Amino acid sequence: MRMSRAGRTGRILIASMLALAGAVVVQDPARADTTQFHGVNWADQRDNFVDGVLYVSGLGPADTYASAAVVADRVVGQLSSITGANTVRMPINEPTVATYWNTYTGAVDQALTKGKVILAYWAHAGGRPADVGAYDRMWDTVVARYRGNSNAYFEVINEPYGYGTSDLNNLYSAWLARHRTCPVAGSSWTVPGSPRTSPRSVRTAG
């Protein structure tokens, strides 16, 4: 898909499995450039596969939007200065967006002022959402807030090992159809045949 348009905002980082096995498929490699990402994970110390609200390191249930922003300024700033990273990958799940979003966005918003942010979905078990309706509502909230931010990227699912190729294709197609107003441009690279590796397509505007 190519919808490149000068000045478009928003980015989508999605896994895009094809119904092929054991091969690497590259579409328009000149545009499938992932070298722009020099990233680090900002994770929950317990593990991102938590069945409940995710608290990335430094945040907790008592934080507010303002205090989360202060923590993000310090953490992301240190990660950038120590590693040279220009991208931070932050986990999301349904409980985090449903009940902690007003706080968590303080951290996300501040991180976005420092570089790229990948908001990546973690299913707590089974390699797939337990409740597709809750999963959809989560992404509706996330995309509505950040689709216009040129530093924001969306990773539809991390390590989707609970899917076969066909079902995973259906998940991605449904996501794109639901969020078709979110800018998408460019081409993709994908490593089919192994959902556990969380292959992903990077689509960039330019």
C-alpha cells in the first residue's frame, strides 16, 4: 500500500504476516527502511505480560499525569544519553488503557517530545487478546489520541504466537480496516512463517 503524502502525520508499526512460509518478503526495499529506529524498551519490572495494569519502571499506581511526565523526562532522557536511542518502546494492554490511561499518557506525551515512541500491545497469555472487544476498544483509545503525532508508532501485537498465519493476517486486516483514518504510507518488510518472532511491517510517511 502506498499513500505517501508530504506533511502527513502519524505512523503505524504493524506486524504484517503473509500466507507464505519460510521466506523473507521485501516490498520496495528502498522504502522499507527501519534504520531510523535506534530504540530501547521501557518495561514493567515484573514483565510486560502482566495480567493487569502495566507500570513501566519508575511509575506506580499513585502517580498522576504530571508525576508520570516527570519520570518519563528523567528515564527517557537518561536512556537517550546513555545509549544514543531515538526511540522508546512502551507496552500497553487493556487494563492499562482502561484504568491507568490518564496517568500513563503523561509518560507517553513526555517521551514523544524526546523522539519516537512505539506503543506495543502485550497479550498477558496465549499470544493473543483474551477479549477482542476489549482489545479493539483499547486501540480505539490509543489511536484516537496519537494518530496525529508524527513520532507515534503502533505495534498491533507483540509475539503473536497464539495465531496461525491466516488468523494473524485477519487480525492485521481488521486492525487496518478499523483504523483506516490513521495515516499509512510506504511499503513493508516481513518475515513470514513464525508468529512467535513477532515479524512486523514498518510503514512510514514521506
